[in-house]
Amino acid sequence: METNRLHIMDTKTKILTINDEIDVRKPAELSYWADKFEVTNVKLKAAVNAAGPSVKAVETYLRKR
């Protein structure tokens, strides 16, 4: 199965690959998704803990909140 990937630049101008799952252990990825979903890092981590790391699952979870 091929995953969707998005390449973004982190704050140190390194390329960050974003997959279909959110890895909250990576600061640049955590910041990217928190900004994308317009939530704090803490709320994003809680959403990942509740819904799992899937971007779609987290998005659905946050919409219901």
C-alpha cells in the first residue's frame, strides 16, 4: 500500500516527510499538524492518543470536539 506523502520544510530548513500517520515524537511534525488542525500541541497529542496516529482518524476526532 502506498502512503500519501507531503514534504515540508521544518524550522531548520530540513525536508520533513509527512505520511498518513502523525508522529508526535517529531517536533516539526507535531507543530505542522497542530497548525494544520488549529489546535495546541497538547490537544493534538491527546487526539492522537484517543484516535490513533492516522491523520484521518485524528481529523475526525477533532471535528467532533
